[in-house]
Amino acid sequence: MLAIFTNPAYDFIGQRRWAYAVSVALMLLSLGSILAKGGLQYDIDFTGGTLIEVRMPQAVSVGTIRARLAAVGLEHSLIQEFAGSRDVLIRTQVAATNPTELSRRIQGALDVDGAGVSEIRRVEIVGPQIGHDLRQQAMYAVLAALGGILLYIWMRFDLRGGVATIVSVGHDVLICLGALSLTNREFSLPVLAALLTVIGFAVNDRIVMYDRLREIRAKKGVKGGTFAEQVNLAVNQTLSRTVLTVATVVLSAAMLFLFGGASLETFAFVVLVGAITGPLSTVYVAAALDVDWATWVARRQLAPVAASVRGGRGRRA
């Protein structure tokens, strides 16, 4: 494999206190934005609404369509153009009890110049109950993924590594959701797919690091340096692989974000955020928590021994 770094020896774990502060600040910013805006903005897949595909008599810009829809009370509609055609997809959170009436309302709004009547090619209605069920299923999907990850890492490595991984993945998901909230993007089914992609990518990165750590401990033995030094060595030895993988994901997601159109833009945005936060949380959340947890356990195990030694010295005195 191409090695970007030759024998790197960066003290990542030694800087974990600063990284904790940055991670906490980012999570508080994400939570603050979500709470201040009353939660995430869900699209019609989760809230219910109407999807209408319209063929315009001539090409019209998205800005013009949005202004015309705003004049009839549909300013919050999501508008998507199909490249090279006159077809436009309009998503509105207005629940159409009468699809024909809503279709005529949109036709009237779009035909203000007398250029011709637009053609309604498709109307799909998502009821609020379906949206509620989709939100529940999305939550169950994420929880099932996290549960499976915890079980897998517990069986392959140890429970401590599994818990640290779940905490770090939760950190990544929260920051991705905060980025959605800060940029006023909607939570949709493609976003859910992007979050599951980020989870899978992040877990793969942690497994590579833990596998290298296990190899180091097997070669050097428990006495071959402190646990923090062994974790730091594992991170350094997998650094080239991590940078190359992240660069590949970022380039692919950036192309989707820039040229994939409205339907893929938010998906690519979440993948970009996750690709950046994932490797950082591997080192400064998963690995750092593992080190601090191991240090805490070692201190608890040594505390009774130290107390008995102090007691024996007191009796001899």
C-alpha cells in the first residue's frame, strides 16, 4: 500500500484532552441548533405531504417557480429540476385531501405569463401516519445498526472497545445532524442512507485500528509499553491507510455534492461531514476513551494493593 507517512510518531493520544474539549463544543453546538429550531426539518417522507411532477410548456428557472408558488402559499416547497428537460418535481408538505384541487392551484400559479398550461404528470400523497411510521422505522434502523456493531466488536475484541465505538459513532451522527440543522437542510430518506453509510465507514476505521492494536499487543506483550503508547502506535501505523481512504471518500462525495443535483446534494453533504469527523473520532473519541477507561480500571485494581502497603507500613511503625 502507498505510504504517505514514513514511520510517523505523532502523539495523538497525548493531545486527547484538547480533542475532548473540541468534541464537546461541536456536540453542544449541534444540540443547541437542533433545540433552538424545534428539532430537525423533516421532508414529506417523514411528515406527510404531496409530491407533484409537472411538465412546463417551456424551461423556467427554479427561482421563478419558487416565487410563483410563494404567491399561492406554497413557498416552503422543495423544487427539483430534471437536467435537460422541462420536467419539475415539486414536494410540498401540504397534505392534499383533494389532489385535483392542489394540481389546479399549482397549474394556475405556474401559468401567470399565458405561455401555456403546465401538464401534471404525477401526483403522490404521503399521509401523516406513513410519515410517523417511517420516522419510527428510521430510528429502529439506526438502533439496530448500533446494537449489531456493539455485539460484533465485543465478540471480536472486547466490551470496552465496543462501548467506546458506539459512543464515537453517536458523536459522529450527532455532528452530522447538527450540520443539517445549521445549514437548514431537511432530514430525508437519502439522509438516513447517508447516516448509515457514515456509521459503516466509521466502524470500519475503528476495526482497522483495533486490529492493529491487537497485533501490537500480541508482538510486544503487555509489558511492551503502556496501553496509551500502544494505542498511539496503532493509530500512527494506520495513518496512511486512513488518509487515503478519507481522501477517496471526500473526492467521491464532493463530486456528488457539486454535480449530483438536488436529489443527491444533501446525501453527499452528510457523507462529507461524516468522512471528516469519522477518522477524528476514531482517534480522539474511541481510542482516547479506551485509554482513559483502561487507566481508570488499572487505578481501581491497584488501589487496594496500595492501601494494604500503606497499612503494613503503619503497623510496622
